Amino acid sequence: MEMTEKTVAEWYANHPISAPHILTKLKNSRGSLDDVEPQELYPFDQDHYDGLDANARLADNTRMKPGDSVIDVCAGLCGPARWFATERGVQVTGIDISPNRVEGAKKLDILVGMQDQVRPILASAMNLPFEDAQFDAAVSQESFLHIPDKPKALHEVLRVLRPGTRFSFTDWVMHTPLPDDEQEQYRQRFACQSMLSIPEYETQLGKAGFDVVITDDVTEAWGDILARRLKMYEILDAEAERAGNPSKGDEFLKMYAKFVSDVQQRRIGGVRLTAEKPQ
């Protein structure tokens, strides 16, 4: 694992949302962890912007259909992967660089009996351990910001997709170049390796061999979503401290508040891109 990837893995090992946190929340809400249905996890395991609606958009954009084999790149705890498997009837392989996330995903899959439909694997997006043309669709959510070599990862996604299939993903983008010191803040606090502009992303997808078919600037919507997430993190941090668990601390919350402000000012933002591998 490269040092930058190790940094990302360590960052997620201390993320406020974890498998133990999800299990605690779920048990408190229903009294036990017996006979849990996949849908009962949805309020707790969708650690990405815009929740189930975001999953549905990616599924629609990639034209997922029952029986498809899907790869979720940087899948984290596999919340979206379980949704795709449950709601769209697909088989999902979720790769992630964080051992903490992969092991947590496996526990949650077993809890809801989905270990045969969702397969979490510890792997780098820059070196996918799969044969060429193995998958019918690829998705990712707010994760490529952590990848040191985005062009290499895009080439890898293209390689493992079958001709005529699609990759749909969301990610951070930079609308206005940030000073070096601010970019360093994002690296230190969010393990953000780099951000591209929307045109740069479209160019890199083209260079990888994709045809870009849909570009949605989601910055305005993210401004409201992220403001709500900041409040959520403030609550989670307080809960962690009360439980005697490590908190992310004031510096994380201050940086997240800056992130919200930067998005609302359109200094940085978000994009949802859908690209197709030519026949």
C-alpha cells in the first residue's frame, strides 16, 4: 500500500461512522440485532451525500438490471452496495483500501444475510484485482478525491468493465484553484489527495477511453446536504465523547465547517459524471 493510501486507510479507521457505531444505533432503535432486514440498515449505513436518492441516480445512470455484476469503487462499509443488491437485484463487489471498512462491511453483510450478494474486498482502485471486462456497471461516491493517481484508477475501471457498459460516480471538484496552504489543509484533515475541475475530469475520462454521456454539477445541492452533515457530525462527536470513544475533535469540525462554506461559495463543489465504455 502506498503511503498516501495508508493515510486514507488510517483516516477512515477513525471516521465518526463505523460498523460498531451503526450496530449500536440499530440496536438502540429496535432493541436487538436479531433477524435484521437489509432495509433496516438504510437509516444508518448510507455514508454518502444524498442517501438513497443518490444510489438510485447512479443505478439509473448505469442502467443496472437484475443479475448484473457491479463494482463499487471505494465502497466503504458497503451501504450503497447492499442497496444496489437489494433494490436492483445485482451482485456487487465492493473494493476499499481501508481494512477497517472492509471488515466492517463484512459484518454488516452477514447481519442481514447478504454475504452471497455483496463481496467486500481489500484492494486499491489503482490496481483492481480482476480480469478484463468482468463487470456490467461501475459506481463510486465521493471517493476519488482520496486516490493519488486518478488517471490510473479511471483506466482500471475502464479495463474491468464490459464494452458498452457505464461508470457513474460523484466526487469533489475544484471550481476555483485553491492556494497551496488550503489544499494542504484538505489533505491533512480529509485525506484529500487532489481535486480536479469538472472539465479536467471530463478530459481524464476521455483519455482513459470513456465516452462522457452525462455531467451534472451538484454543487448547489451539496451545499445544503453538507450543512446538515456538519450538524450530524457535531452530534456524533458529542456522542463519542459521552461514550468514552475517540472523537474527531474540534479541528475536524472546524475544517468541515470550512468545507461547507467553500462549497456554498462555489470555491469547491461536486459533480456526478456518467461515462460509457465504447463497444
